[in-house]
Amino acid sequence: AQSVSQHNHHVILSEAASLELGCNYSYGGTVNLFWYVQYPGQHLQLLLKYFSGDPLVKGIKGFEAEFIKSKFSFNLRKPSVQWSDTAEYFCAVNAGTYKYIFGTGTRLKVLA
Amino acid sequence: EAGVVQSPRYKIIEKKQPVAFWCNPISGHNTLYWYRQNLGQGPELLIRYENEEAVDDSQLPKDRFSAERLKGVDSTLKIQPAELGDSAVYLCASSLDYRGHYEQYFGPGTRLTVT
């Protein structure tokens, strides 16, 4: 069965620290990959997406993610986090069946 | 552009009672999704509509859950009767189509508490 794993459930960082959130999926075929973010009190919104082409994709608010096919990974990165990045981050995969599979999420807290 | 609208935002009911959630997707979006999000988990798909047709309802507990999307626009998700384990956030999302090349836009969700 297809699955998505997010290894870090809770992350606490100080402002200006670098961020990397892990995401691994299990599916051998073509995938579309997404990172969604949910800020406190707000609904899920798209950060970035990968369909094909350059495996390094850039999203909103300075976020980027790298698709490494050989590792079945799509890790999210940001060089310098801000207090306003405090949120929950979800990795999602759309593979073959057009069904979106979401990871369990990572709660990020950025200390001012 | 108006986003996905859901109502109610919160609902508290006793077990065995019925409950219904309503969703109005973004205008022009053919695909509509209902998800359930349990505490500490990611959203899990319950049902996907292409226009008015339910094309993926494999995760919908059909003994107590039902959904409809009349005229391919608004949608209603119903639970009857509700159980304690149904407490969760129910999310509606829409996209231009199902092929995954279009992002999903999520509504704010309905937080259901069953007591």
C-alpha cells in the first residue's frame, strides 16, 4: 500500500536557524509531490509542488524541496526560519490512482 | 476569488445522533474531495467527486456515512448515526480536475465532537 512518512513529528528551532523536514513515500511509479502548510487557525494551503523536470522546486515564503527519486524522498528546506513559519507541515503524494496520500504532519515551532 | 466554504465550523453532538456537513467548492472546480483528519494525523480521503459522480469512495464507511454532490457543485457529507470515533475534523477540498496537476484548495474544516 502507498504510504508517506514524515520522520519529525515536532521540531523546535530558533529564528534564523535552517530547517529541513523529511518526507519519504512508498510508490515505484510516477508521482506528484506536494508540501502543504497549516498556520495556526488557518486552513491547509499549498507551499510547493513537484510534477516533473527540475527536482529542486521553489515555493512560497522562501521554502524549497528536493525530489530524490532514488531515495523516494521529497524533503522540505528553508535556509533561515522566521517566527511566522510556526505551523504544521504536511507532505502529500499523488500516485497513479489520483488519490492523495498525506503524511502525519510535522509541527514546527520557531522561537523568537 | 472566494475559497472553499464549509459549514458549520464546529459541531458537538451526542453519539447515535445524525450530523451533516456542507461544502461549497471554488467556482469552476470539477473535483471535490472530503477528507477526515484525526488528531495528530494527516487528512485521509473519504470520497472524491468528479462533477456529480462519486469516483472514489473506497474509504467511506458506507454503513453510516453518505455523501452527495447535487448538480456537481455543493456537496453534503452525512453521518448517521455518529459514533465516538467519528470525532475529527472533516475537510472539504476542490481542484480544477483530478489528475494531480492541479493543487487542491482546502476549506477551513468542520470540527466534530461526538460525546
